[in-house]
Amino acid sequence: MAERFPALFGKSRPLGEALDPGKNSFGFLRLFFAFLVLVDHAFILGGFDVTRNPFPTLTKGQETLGGMAVAGFFVISGYLVTRSYTQSRTTVRYLWKRVLRIFPAFLVCLVMTSAFFGVIAYHRQYGGFSGYLSLSPDSPWGYIYRNAFLTMHQWNIGNLLQATPYQHNPYGFAQAFDGSLWTLIYEFKCYLGVAILGFAGILWRSRLVVLVICIGLWAMQIKDHQVPTAFHSVPLFWDPSMVTLSFIFSLGMVLFLYRDVIPISGTGALVAILVLLASYRGGTYIIVGQVAFAYLCMWFAIALPLSKVDRFGDFSYGLYIYAFIIEQMLALYGFRRLGFIGYVLCATATTLVFAVASWYAIEKPFMKFKRLRLGEAPPTGSREELRGWRRLWNPVRFAEPSSSAP
């Protein structure tokens, strides 16, 4: 038993030795985190009593259930994306894979929202379809082209969804068809950060620099929490969400780069749980709680015997990008009368249909293009790559499949 689950039993081992790249529970964790976001949003989108949500009380308002789930996404992404860079032949190839993973499904989601969900909402509100395409100022067309580069410039379509509980929420949140999409631009900016560090050779030659960057972001987050206007004049990091999410992402990077020395064990996980709970009660979540949570993400990826959950596909991305809009539609048609649990179950089942379709029709087919040959030089940050722009921009041609490429 100790040999089968070394993170639960037995002595401490380095993270890199304990975590099997081909057999872990990252797929389950991503799916679980997407589900937690759905559950968290269900309170306000379904119009249920938000005081029934115990998580804000547990954390003393420091974090929401959805926020914790997003943090889990960024920790795992930081680890896996950094690994992806080290396994990519060139920086361009790495960026190509990141674009393929995030953009196709996102763009289709925008089109689906505009051409399908928006039409349904319009019919519900006006009893017909005439006039939908001429809606203003937030047009269906604008929803697609204004948001196409991940930054959400238009959240609504023609002031629809007037009959949903979210429209009348007591917290002043602006109406949105799909409020979950806001995190994607931060994710992609973190991808670009990895590319810059990798191209400069830092990921290969000086992992200490990444650790220093991580500590710097940690300090910025604490300062921003104390003085909200502290970094308003700092490009990029004027946004508190950019500081927080890039810090959490960098935790995943550090875990990967120091995987040979970071110990992983059941004892370490127990200490991390105690630290996390203490940070909730003591108001120190952003100081020590996030680090403890990042460690737990790695431990659960090793300890949970759920490596086969995603053998049929990775549905977490589709679940995440479609859950909000599905919950909006269900609320629009009165499904909240099923009660909170019924509403969540119905939203989960419906969203999974779209997530599965997204995986098989969009995400999986597009990921096949990651094997396009975009260059040969390894992304070592060496002089060869720094000088080898011609090789980086070789004409696209097909490469042989590689089992080591993520």
C-alpha cells in the first residue's frame, strides 16, 4: 500500500519523483475545480440565499469557493505549462500549443453565446426573433469581435437577461452572459510570461530568478491588500487580479522548477491543511494560505487514485467556460424552482453536454495541430536560439508525432 500511494504512506519523496507525469489526478482536479466554480456561481445566478454558502464564512470573507477553484486552476497550470515549455522544441512551438489550447474553444463559446444563447434569451424576452441582429448598443456581432482576444470588452448582448436573478443581484455586479471568462486573459498573460522567461534562458539556467519573482509577486499582493492604490502606476500590475493570479501561477512554476528538492508526503499535506485552515481563521490567507493550498494541489494530484478520470477527454475547460451561461439560461426559464441542489444538478448535466461537445468537436481536433513543425532548436535560451530567428520562423510543415510532447 505504501508503494502504491507514497504521498499517503511512507517517507517523504521529492515532488518530481513522486508525481508521475503520465499517471496523476490533475485531470480530476481540474474537473472538480470547474464544478466548484459552477456551484459557487449557482447561489447568485439562481437567486438563492447566498448566506447558505458556508465558504465566505469559513474564510472570513478572504476567499470564495469559486476563487479557490480558480487558484487551483492557476497552480496546476503554472506547473504543467512550465513543463510544457521545457518539452517544446522552440518558444514559438510552445506559444502555438498555448494558443491552440485556449483560443478555439473560447471563440466557439463566444459564437455559441451570440448565435444560440443570445437568441434564446431574446425570444424569451420579446417573444420572437425579429430584431435580434440589430440590437444596440451591445450587438450580437460586437460580443464576438470585441471579446475575440480574451479581454472581455462586452459582457452583455442588447441588455437581455432582464428576468434573471443576477440582473437584480444586491452586490452591484454588472449583467453578463458569461462571467467566468474574465480569468482567461490573465491565464494567457501568464503563458506569455513563461515564454519570456524561457526564451531568456531563465527557466533553464537560473530557477532562483523565478523564485525571486514569485516572492516579489507575493510581496506585491500583500502590499496591494494593505494599500489598494499602491501599484496603480505600475504597468500591467495596476490590476490586483493580475498580481494575485500571476503569483498563484508562479507558485506552480516554482513547484515544477524545484520539484527535485520539494518534499511531498502525507505529513506535509497535513501541515499544509492546518496552515490553510489557520489562515482562514486568522486572516492570513494571502500570506501563507495560498502557498499551503498550492502544495495541497500537488499532493492531491499524487495521492488521489483518479488518474483515469480524463481517459475519455479533458472536459474541464468546456465545463468552466459554459457553466455560467448555462446557469443563466436555466435561471431565465425558472429552473430555480427545483431548489438549489436540483438547479446545480441540472446545470452540471447540461453543461457537461456542451463540455463534451467542445472537447470532441473543437478542443481535441485543434490540439492535433500542435504537431505542426515550427522550428527545430530547443528552447534553451541559448545563443543558438537567441540568434536563430530564421529557424524559429521556418515555414510550417508537419512533424512526426512525439510521445513526449504534452
